[in-house]
Amino acid sequence: MRSLIVFSHLGWDFVYQRPQHLLSRLSKHYRILFIEEPRHGTGEPHFARAQPLANLTVLTPVTPAAQPHFSDEQMPYLRQLVRQLRKEAPDPIVWFYTPMALPLLEELEPQHVVYDCMDELSAFKNAPPQLLEREQALFNVADIVFTGGPSIYAAKKDRHPNVHCFPSSVDVAHFRQALDRNNQHPSQAGIPRPRLGFYGVIDERLDVDLVAAMADAHPEWQLVLVGPVHSKIDPAILPQRPNIHYVGQQPYSALPRFLAAWDVCLMPFALNESTRFISPTKSLEYMAAELPIASTPVKDVVDLHADVVAIAEGPEAFIAACEAALALSSEDMRRKVMQMREKLSRTSWDSTASQMRDLLDQLDGESTRVDATPAQRVAGSRT
């Protein structure tokens, strides 16, 4: 099996999303080493290892450096650790989810370099100042670039000669478990109806003022928010109301059981720089549950799904959209469900991973970057 080394800003056991969907499928064809951001520890630097799948090993660097992430303080320790992987994973394909890890590429002898640009990380809160510079350096060394949606594709397509748009997809069979409306998660048993739900990371992308306005306008509505509160936001900003329920991070396996008990699915995203290029994975997952969906006008949701998702900007309009969703006739909902099923029939994570694998195979048979070999480009990418 060929080796694939992945550098990710998202932990494997964090919210199950694009990296886990793709890499779990690619692990049938590659031996994958998934390198998370480091954590602080005493003693000699080392990798903590876990093996969630047969051909996928999660490596968590443990170092004495106090500064987190792929920071400059961490680099001497991380270089030492990554250098040790040369024998374990010779001539690897190296896959980046974060440009911040790019200096570590110098410690490897890559056969190919992949950048899967799933988010505009420079727009996120507390983004490191070196990120944009390292992203440009990553474009310079990458053989191929994938993007997580049409908006971010439009922003990146002119920066590299080999860019491919792969929007968020879906595991339909998994989320269709929600069609058994009796298979509800026990944590919701005591919450009255109607239930309007959201799952995902709770951070600066969530419009907390909109959530508060919904709760105040309809005290009878029960707002269920499933997901971890990210450390970069102050929990004190989260609205607290009797009808707002924070249930914390839940395993991917449990999400259909939450959906089974909801009446409306929510995407109450703030409209700011951090959501300008997002392409929410949950859009299609909600559709697989065949429930009404309301979203703020995030561009990719508008462009891809406005025919089945109620789009509304501002508290008054969003609340009205939710009211209309709750009042949908069975015939109107049936028409929406037929549209949802048609969309779902055109995509799957299996298909996306297969197409990506085909493109990686093509790199072996063609000279996509004739100016230099990967090793030569790595040597010239120091930032």
C-alpha cells in the first residue's frame, strides 16, 4: 500500500466532517498517517498513536512546547518527529488541510503534494499571521488542489493550475436512519415539541443573536444545539433561555437520532468573513433526514440549495421562515422531499473519494508540474 501522510488542524475525534469522511474511504487504498496538532506534555517529544481504522493511524505529537497548533515554537520538535516517519512511510503522498504545517514537508520526501482547502482559515477568529504566506507557499509546491465548495473554488482557482471543486457530500444511508422518527436520542425525551435543531461546532460562525431572537419570539419553540463550544469563543456570549438546549458534542453515529426528533433543521450562520466561503456539510445531511430546513443566506447554500432550503436574512425574516416551515402542508413537504432525494442521488462521499483517488492516480502518469520535482519544490518553499 502506498503511504499518505495528512497534516490536519482538526483532530480525528473532533466533529466528524470532511477529513474523516474522505480519509476513512481512502484508507481502503492507502496506508494513512493522520497527524493532528500537537498537545503539551512532559518528557521526550513523541507521537501518541491511535488506530481508528485498519489502515489509518492517528499521530498526536506530544511536545514540551507551550504554544499550541503548528506554531513556530512547536516546529523544532515537530520536525524531529516527522523526520522519523521517513522509514515508516517512504515516498508518501503528503496531504494538507492546513498551510501552517507546511514547514514540516521539508522533513519528508514526498511523491506528490495535495492541498484540500476545505475552509478559508485566514478568515477564522485568531488565525495565525503566517497563514496567508504559508498558503501561497503551499500553492507553489502542491501538485493538486481540492476545494470544499464553489465559493472557495472561485477564490482559489486562479492561484494554481490544477484546482478541482469537491463540495461537501453525504452518507445518505447513515442519515436516512432519521426517517424512523421513533428512533430518538434519549437526551431529547424531556424536551417538548416543536424542536428546531442545529448540529455543528459552536463558534464565531453561529449567529448567537439570531438564536436568542428566535427563542424570545417563540418561547414554545425548543432550540436544540448539538456540538462542542470552541475554545476560541467565550461561552458567556451564548444565549441562555429555558427553551435553548446545549447538549454538547455527540458522536457522528448519534446524529440521525437527534434529527429524528426535530421538526425543523437550522443553519443560523452569522454573515461574516468566517462564513463567506463555507459549504456546510450538514445541508445534505439534513436533506437525507427529509425535514424542512432554514438557513441564513450563506452563498454556497443559496447557490446550491435555495430550491429546497428556506433562505432568510435577519431575525424577523428567519423567524418567519421557521414559522412557514412548521406550517408546511403535507403536499408541499412531499414536493420538497422529492427535490431533496433528487439532489442526494447525484452525490456521495464514496463518489467524491473515488474521484479524488482517480486524480491522484493521474499524477503518476503525467507531469503536472514540470518546473521541478516535489523534493526540489519543497527545498524552495521555506517560509
